[in-house]
Amino acid sequence: MVVLLGGILGTTLAPTPLLATLPASAQIVGVALSTIPAALFMQRFGRRLGFILSACTATGATLLASWAVAHQSFTLLCLATALIGVNNAFALQYRFAAAEFVPPEKVGKAVGLVMIGTLVAVWIGPTLALYARHLLAGAEFAGSFLATSGLYLIAIAILTRLPDAGREVQLASERLPLDVWWREVAEEVEADLTHRPDSWVRGEGLDRGPVRLGCRGDVVGVDAGRGVEEVRVRRREHHGGL
């Protein structure tokens, strides 16, 4: 909707025609600046919270845009469209969330439904903007943003029914602290070298989650999916382990 109304309102409210496309550009800047922070935020705090907060931001932004149009404030309009861009950066994660909340065999269908929803939204946005343009008397298109805020409120109500976190966050919460993980690995390697050293000489090594360990002499190879790193181990002669 910002793409549709940004140029129209920019032409009307901008102090110079050179700035007519600034509202639409501000939305793009908002998306660009927020895409990585949005992904990091949801990785840390979960999809549901990220989507709800972004929808709340969009609700406030559309209300601000409505107020800006009604009061002929070009600056606030640009600020509002930039905040809408922030929400759009979070919205780009919907297809990934769809893939995380369904069984593997239903991922394609879930992502497809999200993409179909995007196409429907492309039609609903401009249509709603045109039908609600005179919702507020004396402020053309202010009603368009006001009506859009209602859609975001509906979205918030739906988003509250999402699970607490996506698969990535759930897996992260189940990981052991790194020092504990490596201590357990060291204990397993020591036990393995003590009780079945021949398997390490043959290169069979030890599988530990996504990491594979192998040994040649006094060198342990650690393969974590990024190539093999060699770590020299010190043997205790009286124990025969690490």
C-alpha cells in the first residue's frame, strides 16, 4: 500500500517535488536496515514474539501515517513508512516460520500457502486503500492507513496462537554450554582411547552429534562440517588417555 500511496501523498505533502518518492523510499530503507536485526532477534527470542512486536510496530506506524496525512506532516509520514518497512523485514521471515512449524513432509505446502497469502495481500492492500480513502472527512487517504491498522490488529490476534518458538530456537535452547559439551567430548575420547585404541588407529573415531573425531597417533582430527582441524593431545603415561 505504501508503494501505491507513497508517491501520491509525497507529491501532495512534500515541500519539493524532488522528495515526492521519499515516503516509499523510506519504507525500503526500513526493510534494508532491519532485515538482519529481525532475523537475529527472532533467533534469540523466537518467531512469535518477533512477529507480534513487528505487527504492533506496524499498527502504530499506520496510525501515525493516518495522523500525518490528516495534519499534512510530510516528516511524520516518512517516519511512519520507515517503521512499516521495519515490519516488512520481519514479515519476510513468515515463509521460514511456516517451514519450521510443520512436519518435513508438509513444508512445501506451508511455504506455498504463505506465498499465496502474499499474492492475496497484494490485492487487498491497494483495494482497501481505495475504498477507505474517504473514511476520515477532509483527509483523503488518512482513512486508508487507519483501516490498515485494523488488519494489523487482526494479525496480532492470530499471531498470539503461534507456538513459542521456531525449530531453530528450540534446538538452540537444548544445546549444552560449549565448555560442558567439550568436556563431555573429552571424557568420551579419553574413554575410547583407553578401552578401544585400535578403532582410533583404524580411523573410525567417535561420532558426537554433528562433529566427528578421528585420531592418528597423538593428533585428534575434529571435523565440524567446516573441514578437519587437528588438535594435538597430551597423553598421561600412567593413565593411557588424554
